[in-house]
Amino acid sequence: MKDVDKKNEGEELGVMARRRFMNSAALAGLSIGAIACTDKAATGAAGPAASSAAVAHGGGGGAVHLKPGELDTYYGLWSGGHTGDMRVLGLPSGREITRIPCFVPDALVGWGITNESKKVMGTKADGSLKYTVADTHHTHASYKDGNYDGRYAWINDKINSRIARIRLDYFVCDKITELPNVQGFHGIFPDKADPVDPKINYTTRVFCGAEFSIPLPNTVGTEDGTKYHSLFTCVDAESMEVRWQVLIDGNCDLTATSYDGKLAATNQYNTEMGVHYEDMMSAERDACLFFNIARIEEAVKAGKFKTYGDSKVPVVDGTRESNKDAKTALTAYVSVPKNPHGVNASPDAKYFICAGKLSPTGTVIELAKVLEYFEGKLESPDKAIVAEVELGLGPLHTAFDGRGNAYTTLFLDSQVVKWNVEAAIKFHAGDKSAKYVVDRLDVQYQPGHLNASQSETRAADGKILAVGCKFSKDRFLPVGPLHPENEQLIDISGEKMVLLADHPVRGEPHDFIIFKRDLLKPKQVYALDDFPLAIKDPKETGVFRNGKKVTVKITSQAPAFSLREFKLKKGDEVTLILTNLDKIEDLTHGFAIPKYNVNFIVNPLETASVSFIADKPGVFWCYCTHFCHALHLEMRTRMIVEA
Ligand SMILES: [Cu+2]
């Protein structure tokens, strides 16, 4: 780690002198409680006074408290965490508007109950769901011209290494792909352009980083972790098929992409390939690993790949040993300190920033120089580092305001630090008078992810910053042993950051994006033709028998189902299809079958189906579970199963 101690003598001497490089012993010995909230050198104010000040000077997105009936300025797409879904928030209010089920069953919409959702989620041979747990961390959306285009969002499941796509016209998950050859799929980022074809100025690929290294193929275990591998994966944004993978040294964590489509990168916190934590943090520097997308795709085209196990996915070799010649290299390992967490692309398209986590530093890597390295014009990829400056303890993630400033969470300091990137570059170049730290603000407490409005686009607007604090401690009424997390909203429209609001959230969300509401044009009524099973006329409904196989076709129109009753025989293999013929937005109906574990909804002009064995004789009142009409309670039909 070069020059860190020397730099302590420069910027913010008094503050920095008390900060020391984290070493293994210190980290291992400290609990979260003991390291919380030390060293409050902050200049930032908090509390009610700060909040009203923000509102008075215009606030980032205006006042947090919207008047009844007022709409938010921004959408926020948040990962849900263990709930395996995507949260949709309005900002600046912080109100949660909906949740989009992806990886885990959801009782409201019948996700994991209907045949259509089970097909997306994936089933075992017996028709049951392949997985019912998930851990979503990262969510990003498709781009065009450097801004979100409102087509898709993606979200990861770290537990089972799946990526889900959400259609942003209907806010539904329509595809899930399980990545081969990897475990611990964590970081995710769509590309923003094609590396070769300038006409393709929109997302066609999604890159996925795998955090855990495993034997390849992972059929015979070995305890020797040095023989394990991790891969970087490219998924086709449209088909959701895996296009290719890159075998790498070390692991992947988060992912970033350049605006020209030429580069993607992942930060690596375990270049040691350790299998125990002390081994994972033994080296002073790890890496930010860059991928030359055009060269990788040329290598795949030229057949220079392997496959592993049952997977047919082409895997190219991105290891250090095979990529020593810069002019042909597929990858470049830029050395950064120490167990870095987070790599983020600046909205001016010039830099990737890695936060040091166990080093108090942020590393600024200039993308033009990385491209120079790949052309053989730089002797080492490390020469692409244009700044490595102290920010505070436990730097994790970085957001941007579009005015040249970066905002980095400091997990151990419980702060957000605002710093100027160009000033940091000057400071790094030797101008010790360059004051790169602009402001610090205490947050409550231990912040992980943060993001600013439009931060990861060319249209970063520097209005509001949301911070996901992993611990809320004393900020909310106690609710037993587990506290909620604290999502805080900060006004970044002025020189000083101003804390605006706290929001409790059930654990444990991670990354999120915030963008202007006019980038999305959600549709509010489906088209019948969107669904192959749609029943277009109530006259087509009834019970259709083919031996034991029975199809029940029903339509709904408030306040009635088209069939007043339907008869089955015990043992029938039933598929029940329901089309909602109501055409008005929000006129959604539900369909529950008592004792058969069935409940789902159909939105206006939507069709859904369920399959089950009619194994219990009797009368079962199928009723509408979604409030629809003054006669909602009366909206029922009888399923009569004859013994
Ligand atoms: Cu109803």
C-alpha cells in the first residue's frame, strides 16, 4: 500500500492521524458494537433542525413529507434481501409502493402457486419449486444513451446463483436464469453500449460476478482451496441465456460497466484464494479486475474456450498467467488495497472507483488508461490508478452527484464522506493543498450501500442520496431482539449534506437505484393476447374432461365468476384457468380454493392457471381474495368434488 502514511500528513491531518490501516488482529477482535460510532469528526448536522433546514433551502427532491395526494419525483428499485423480491419505493417520501416477487413464493399474487410463475421460477420433476429461499443484493436497470430506458431491471439471488429479470412495463419478473459453474453470484451490472457496434447504444448484456470459488466441475470435492475457481458471467439481456464465462484468479464481488461498452470490472477481495477469513485478508492489496469485452467475444467466436460438466457455456481463460501480454489480454488485474468492496462508474464516464473496506482509501482508476494498457501503451495496469486517497474507516460503496463529487459510505465510521474526484487526483499527483474531502455526515448506523438520484447514469442530478444503514440501534421503537435496518435520506443538493429522514425496513435490503419517474411508463391493463391460455368470452368457460385430465375455464367480472359452480371427481388431475375480463386498472380479482392451498390474483385482462389433484371430496367455496366491489364477499363459486 503505497504512500498511505505519507498522505496522512496532508489532507485532514487531525482526523486521519487517529485512523489506522485496519489490520487482521484489530478486525478479528472487534465486534460491531465496539467499533460503532467512534471518531465522530463529522461536520454534518442531524436531527429535526437539519431536516427543516433542508426543506427551507429547497431540499434535494423537495420536502420528504409529501402532502396527501402528491406523487414522488423518483422511483427507487431496491433489492428485498431474504424476501427474494424487488421493492419499489417512491422518493423523496421513502414510501414503499409495491414489491415484485421474483425468487420466493408470494401469497398475494400467487407467485410460486400459478403454473405461469412456477415456470419462471423453475420446478423439479414432481412439479414442486426447485428453490424457495433467496438472498437478493443487487438491482440495476437497462440503459439507452447512458440513462435508464425503462425496459428491464435485474436482480440477483446470491444463495442459488440466479438472475431474475423484471419487465418494467408491468413490474413483473418474466425470466430467471441459474448461472452454471459458480456459487455466491453477487454483483450484477448491465452493459450500456456495445464495445464494437456504435449503433447499439443500449443494454444487450448483463454481467454477473461470483463471489465464492469452487472446484470445477464441482462434482468431486477437494479441500485444497487453491484449486478452486470463480468465474465472471455474461448473460444475454433479451434471451436471458448465458453467453459466456471467464475463468479468473481470485473472486468477484461487485460489478461495474463503462459507458462505451468496452470494459466491465469486478472488485476482488480474495485474491489470496483463502478459504478462511484470516487468509482472505492476508494480502495488503487485492484487485479490481477488468474485462476486455470485445476480445472475450472474439475468443469465444474463435473457439478458444472450454466447457465444464453438463454446462455448454463457453468459458474463456482470464487468469493472470494466460493474460500477461497486454496486446492480447482478455483481462487486466489492477492492484487495489485491501479487500475492496464496491466498484462504481462515475457519471462523466471517466473513472471506476473502488472502495478499500479494510483500507481507509478510495482508488480512482481512469478507464482511458485501462484501454491504453490493453493497447500495450502502459507498462502495467496499475498505472491506470490516478488517485488513491484516504476517506475514512471501512469505505464500501460510492455514489455520484454529477458535479464531480463522490459519496462513499464508511461502515466503521458510520459516516458518508463527500469528496471531489478531480481534487483527489490532484492530491494524489502531489498537490497536497488539494482539499478533496468536502463534507462528512454521521449516519445511523454502519452504512452499507448508498445511491444518489440518477447516480449511475450520465444524467446524475445530485438531488437526493439514500443510505442503507445496516443497524438502526436506538432509532425506532424496539420490537424484540431484531431491530429493523435504517434507510436514511440525505439532501445532497447543497455543499453540505443534510439528513432528511429515517425509514425502518425489515432486513435485509442491499443495493438500489433511484431514477426520475418519467423514465418509466408502466402499463396498467394487460392485453388478452399476452396470454396463450386467455379465455376471451364467458361462453367459452366450463369443465372440459379428457379421462382424468380436467380443464376448468373460468372468467371473472365483478362481482361474479362465470361459473356459479363446477363439478370434479375425486382423483381428477385439474388445471384451472382464470381470465379476468375486467378492463379497468386496479380491478383485480383473487381466487382461493380452501384446503387446496391455492390463492392467486388476476389483474385486468390477465390470465393465470393452477394445477392440482382433486384429492379431497366435498364442497369448497372458491372466493375472490382481492377486494373488488361492494359485492366482493358474495363473489364466489363452488368447487364440488364428488367422492
Ligand atoms: Cu373480486
